[in-house]
Amino acid sequence: MTETPLTVDFVSGAVDYRRRKGGGRGQALPRALGFRPGITPDIVDATAGLGRDAFLLATLGAKVTMLERNDLVHDLLQEAMVRASDTSNTHAAIIARMTLIKGDAKDILPELKPETVLIDPMHPPRGKSALVKNEMRQLRDLVGSDTDCAELMRVALATTLKRVVLKWPRRAKEIEGLIKPSHQIIGKSTRYDVFMMIQATADQS
Ligand SMILES: C[S@@+](CC[C@H](N)C(=O)[O-])C[C@H]1O[C@@H](n2cnc3c(N)ncnc32)[C@H](O)[C@@H]1O
């Protein structure tokens, strides 16, 4: 059977379902990033990928700057943003809150000096690889394993003003050499490690 090519789609399927039926600000990701009643952070998504997290955050009202270093993934995102904008006023309003930049976040974050950063690198391969979703496997085939994610975390922790959130598989090995997170939000398969900058500085002293 031929495999469907990797696509980015903000108007149908799982992404659309999550927009319409998802748990809003109560979901683990927005909570980890500091969404509160009346507070909507501006976010830099340093590892944009297929844009699903960024789109969800923009749906919840956040301005999201997406960084993606892979040329093909960047272009898929850009095309999907144009298609979504043309679909409806609702989608156009969400996409208007999303900005896409091509390049390596390790170089761009120091220029942006962001307040809140999300980092979701390609995760280490799981033992039960058949369970890895098809599109994630296709993305991994394209971009590789993000073996520099420890360095990306170090740059993010050094340049972000308020909060860095690392999205990581719940049971995966820790990234070596990182300071301890201020707190964690643990879901069924995913864990969010939250690094608050004031505490991160205090921990290092
Ligand atoms: C696991 S995917 C992110 C999935 C994304 N959170 C989503 O909701 O679709 C990781 C992506 O981050 C990109 N990436 C990894 N390290 C990066 C870096 N230092 N700068 C820019 N992009 C990076 C990879 O090319 C890949 O497309």
C-alpha cells in the first residue's frame, strides 16, 4: 500500500476536532505555558513541526511565533497556513496570530528574547515503534532525531525571560545535564517540564 505523503492540515481531521471539541485552556499544554483566566501569554514555539501545538495555542487566543529549521516542513506549514486562512474568517483570525520563521531556534531565540517558549523535539524512539503514529514516523524520517535538543534547551533557558516548557514522553529518559524543572504536568503519555526563570536562576546558585 502506498503511504499518504506527509501533510500539514489545520482545517480537518484531528487538529480541527481538537479546535472544536478540545478542553480549552484546561488542557495540559496551555496550563503548562501559563494560560490563566485573563492571562494569555505570547509564545515562541521553538520546534514548530506539523504546527498542531501552535495552532491549538493560537485557537486559544495566543500570539505564537513558530520556528522551524527543516525547509520542507517549513514550506508545508506555510502552505497550510495560507489554505486555512482562505477557508473561513474563523480560521483566518487564528492564522493571523501565527508567525512562521525559518531557521534554527538556537540562533533565533537569542534575538527574540521571548517571554515564554515551548520546546517539543523529536522524541527518542520508543521500544514499541509500531505504536508511533504514522505522521510522526514520517516526520522523523524527514528531520531525524533532534540530537541537539539539550543544546536547544540550554539556549532557551539562557534567553527566555519567564518560562520554558519542555514537552517530552512521560517515560523517556531525561535529557542529560539539564537543571530540574520547577514543576511538571504529567499526562497519560506526555509530560510537560516547566522551567520558571526566577526559580531556575535560584536553583543554579
Ligand atoms: C516533534 S516535532 C514538533 C511537533 C509540534 N509540536 C507539533 O505540534 O506538530 C519537532 C520539530 O522541531 C523541529 N526542530 C527541532 N529542533 C529545532 C531547532 N533547533 N530549531 C528549529 N526547529 C527545530 C524539527 O525539524 C521538527 O520539525
